[in-house]
Amino acid sequence: MNRRPPHAPYPTSNSVNDDESNPAPDLSTFWGCLKRIRDGDGADGLLWPEAKLLPGRVQDLARVERAAVGLLTVAEMLHAADRCRQMATPDRHLDEGVVDGLFLACRGLAELVCRDIRPQ
């Protein structure tokens, strides 16, 4: 069963070209995408919606949101790995190194969220 996420991580309704009629010129180049991320692009690909925040706080909150989405993804992968370990034969389990790497990624993302969510 294929489920679609509640929202796409980046706008998909418009094609991204380098021509004049491109509705999203800031997303049509690597540097444009990188600048948007650095300016406070959230996990949904849009700038942080909350007004009256300092630019640094906008960047922190967008980084927290991206890390939280990454954390959720890693947690789902760990959940699937554990379920596979319980139900599947050992030859179908994920390698221990992969599971350890997922735990380390989970910890790193959680530390980033905890660090950046605090008011400054």
C-alpha cells in the first residue's frame, strides 16, 4: 500500500526551469536552493511563516523543523528494523552497523533539536 505524505517536502506543482517563465527562480539553481535553506527554509521548502522573529531565530526554527522531520524518518526506519527483527528470519535483518548508524543519527538529530529549540 502506497501512502502519500500529508504534504510534499518541496513544492511540486510548478516545474523548476532556468527560463524566464520559471515561477520559482530561487529554486532553479543549487545556490538558490542553498540560500533558501540558509535563510530559513523549513521542512516543507517554504520560508518560516512566523512574523516578527529575528532572522537568526527564523533560521534556528527552520533548522529544528528539518531536524525533527529527519528524526521522525530515522525513528520510522528503526521501528521497521525492529519489526523486521521480530518477524523475519535473521538473513533479512538489517546489519548491526546500519542499526547503530540509525541510532547515532537519531541521537545527533535529537541533540540539534534540543539545542536550537531553546529561546536565545
